[in-house]
Amino acid sequence: MTHTTHTAPPPGPPAKTDGIRRRAGRRNHVPPHRSWRQHPLRRLTPWLFLLVPLALLITFTYVPVGNMIYYSFTDWDGVSPDRSFVGGDNYRELVTRPELFRVFAVSLYYLAASAVQIAAALYFATLLSFDLRLRNLFKGILFFPYLINGVAIGFVFLYFFQDGGTLDSVLSLFGAGGGHAWLGDPRSANTSLAGVSVWRFTGLNFVLFLGAIQSIPGEQYEAAELDGASRWQQFRHLIVPGIRPVIGLSVILAISGSLSVFEIPYIMTGGATGTQTFVIQTVKLAFQFNKTGLASACAVVLLLIILAVTWIQRRLLPDEKVDLV
Amino acid sequence: MTLTAPASRTATRRSRVTAGTVLAYVSLVAASLVVLVPLLVILLTSLKTSREMADGSGALTLPHDWLNLSNYATAFTDGHMLTALGNTAFILLFSITGTVLIGSMTAYAIDRFEFRLKKPVMALFLVATLVPGVTTQVATFQVVNSFGLIDTRWAPILLYMGTDIVSIYIFLQFIRGIPTSLDEAARLDGANSFTIYRRIILPMLKPAIATVVIIKGITTYNDFYIPFLYMPSEDLGTISTALFRFKGPFGAHWEDISAGAVLVILPTLIVFLFLQRYIYNGFAQGATK
């Protein structure tokens, strides 16, 4: 908290003096032999441009993170003016009350879904990297769900899983009996919701993979063909190594995404029947039960986990730059 | 797929390709059906009358009247979609303009100037990408609250503007490709830094601006979490939160809810059809930063 505010002052005062000096400088004219590069104004101008961006960055990212850490050691309810310091009590409560930590089990469904999603995306990206008829149409269809409004997706799939809804009707076409309450018990509800997440996000991974595959030079395929490599061998030895950085990135996005699922389960079930995720729980603690202190502790834990995952990724894939553009 | 006793190498290849191609198309068509069927069923449902919905004929039956738009009228008026559209447009306009200005100014300052603390400033932006927005809302809410902005449209506008580091990266990447000789030439003609930013950098950044506008536009249009938290009033609904509120009053009236969902999806579909190329590139760029 305090260390971030130290960085805030520099943009303030120099910016003002710079504005004045700049006007003065223009009137007097800069001596022509002195290049702009050495001019003192040059040191101050960047701060003018950075003033607003830095102020917003600090106000809406660093101040909240700092406050959140501070709140997590208090019993604040988010409203009353007084709060008292309770040390690590919130963290102790988080670890010792099993129902608070159990929500992480729900993430496992989404983690499994991410694996399916990445595999499917890889498969379709490989397929469509070859010349197929209607390639752009298929590409568009596969990607489009990623662009759809989350609330609309929630309703589309509420109807999909409803008793007598889309899924039951499709199943009865194939003679399979309906009547299963898809969102009725925790296991099937979480599987269904994780399925929605696959439906929604496969398109993004697919487009990322496809872009990466297409940036592999065409001569490499020709060489492989000449060497008699099969499609599978090409995939295994040419495509996968070529797009490894993007796969690594997708895995990280998938892990942090699985831990911070909110929208789809919140819209579809509101966290009922065992579908509550960590973020839904945090939001409820903070905004329904006014337990800002405890909710902050939850958020800090989640932040630490996500930072740890990112750090591990950086260690595992050092220097591998993801560069698609 | 299982081919036996190939006579020659070329024969194997040709037949494997055809079998493989069939399988490829089968899987692509299957995947397309998985994507499209849930959406098409919603479209069908939106055209049915409440009586058709009640007769228990199932979700896959076709509506009697393909031009029955009464559910759309209900969704549009009773669902307060017009207000929502206005609010979303207002937020889009300001947050996108703000994002473009902030992102390009930051990129200009970082790429074109040498100054002390440049490294720490870059690190500040870099580290911020690691902080997922969902986790910090508990405390961000209090910051927004202290400005007295809860339940105003300025709360989401400021948050969308202030926490978008992805577009800063898109601008930064693009600005590196603009030759500095242009700046130098303008500088010799007596232009100051602001004029250079305004007259040279900003126009040259057009393709990057297009990318940012598209990504930012779609993600803002689709965002649910921030308007839901910061604008609880009914008359401050955005497209997402207004649709979310269908859940209560329309109860089990799936024909109305479906019409609402179609109304929300339609603009996205139109934008996607017209701007496909930009959208693919934009989201690929955005996700890899």
C-alpha cells in the first residue's frame, strides 16, 4: 500500500512545472545546436503523458490490492466506520471451516473441462490448418460462442438443460429416455456447467492455436511430406513443438480461469446445488453477508494461488516468448 | 481408417487422406451442431407463442408462425432493453475513447522517451496484468464507493478505462513499428511532443486503435460482473444486467427470455460477420499479452 503511493508523487509536481517551462521554452526558442535528446524538457514530458494512466492504474489496481491485504486482517463489515485488527483470524477461519475451502473442489470440474477444451481446440486447429472446404465457415462457427454475452449463454443453457429442454429433446430423438434433472444434483450440475464452459471457451483456444500453427513456415510441411511423414507425425513433431508456447499460455489461462469461475454458475444456478465457486462465495461473503474482512482473506488467497501458478509457468517455460503478431 | 494391405505407398496415402478427410468433416459438422443447436433452439423458442410452449411438444418443434415477433416486443419493452441499450452505448463510448487515449499515451511515453523510473513504471503495468480483476473487487468496491460513484455509469467507465492493460500492450507493440525518424522530422519542424502524439503517432496507430476498439467493445458489451456490482438500480441496467433481470418477472416464460437472449446476441453476430478478420487477430493479440 504505502510503497505504491511513493511512486505517485513524481508525476504530480513535475508535470505542473513542466507545463510552465514548456511554454516559456517555446517562447524563447531552443538553441538550435542543442538537440532535443539532451533537452531537460525531454525528461519531464513523459510524465505528462503518464499522469492519468498511472493515476488510474494505482487507484484501481494497486490501492485495492493494498487495501484488500489490510482488510483481510480486520473484522470489517464494509459499512461501519470502525474496524478492529484481528490478526490472522480470517485466514484461520478460512482454513478451519471446511465448507469455505470445499469450493475449491468445484474448480476441479472446470480444470477437467479445460483439459477437454484444450484438446478439442488443438484437434480442430490442426484440422483447419489444412486446406478444407468451408474452412472459414467452420472457423467462424467454432469461434462465435466466445463472443456471446455471458448472460445470454447462461439462459441458452438453462433452457438446454431444463426438463424437456433442448438436451432432453435431442436425446429423445435418439431414443434415450429424458427426465434426468441435469442441474439437480451437485455432480451432474457441475459437469453440466463445466460443459458450458467448454462450449464457450474452446473457440478462443482454437483461434490461438490456429494462428500459431499457420505461422509455422510452409516449407517445413513440404519437407516433412517429402520425407514421407504421416499427418500424425507432422502433428507430433512439427506442429506441437511449433506452438508449445501458446499451449503453455493456454494451460495457465485455463488454470487461473478454473479457479476464478464466476459468471456462468452465478447466472445459471446462483451457486445452488453444490455449484458454488470460490469467487461466488467471496462475492456473497462481501456483498450479502457483509464480511469484508473474511472475503478479503479469500481474495488474497486466490490472488496468491494465481500468482504462484504464473510464477511456476515462468519457471517452466523460461524465455519462450509467445508472439503471434 | 483401417486400411489393409496397401499395394504401394502412394495408394496408401491417397486412401488414407480420403478416409481421414471424411472423418475430419464428420467431426467438424458434429462440432458445428454442438455449437449451433442450443442457439437455434433459442431462436425457435423465441418465435413460439405461450400456448405453443405449454402444449408440451418439446424444444425442437418449429414455431407455427415464423414471423411471430410479439415476444420480442414484450422483451424489448417490459425488459427495459431500450434503457439498457442506452446505458451500454454511453458506457461504451466513454470507456473506449478513454482506453484508446490512455493506452496510446502510455505507449507513447514508454516507447519514445528515456526517463528515470522507466523500468519501475513498466514493471508497475506488467505486474498489474497478473492481478485478476475478479479477486480485487471486494476492495475496489470500497475505492469506488469512496469517490461516491456507486450506482452511476462512471463507475464502470473508470474501471474499464483504468484496468485495461491489454490495450496498452497492443499499442506498445504497434508503436515500436512506427519509425522514430517521423518524430525527429516533425521535431525539426518545431513540433512539440504533444503535437507529435496528436498529429503523427495517433493517426499512425489507426490499425491498433481498430483492434482495441473491437476487443474492448465486445468485452465491455458482454461484461456482467462490473455493472452487476456497481450499478444495482433498475434504470441503470446494461445489456447484460437487464437480461439477467429477466430471470425474476418472466419466470418460466421461456419464449420471452429467449427473445431477450436473441436480442442480445444479434448485434454480436452482425459485428462478427462484418469484422471477422479483425476480431480473430484482435482476440489472439489480446489473449497472448
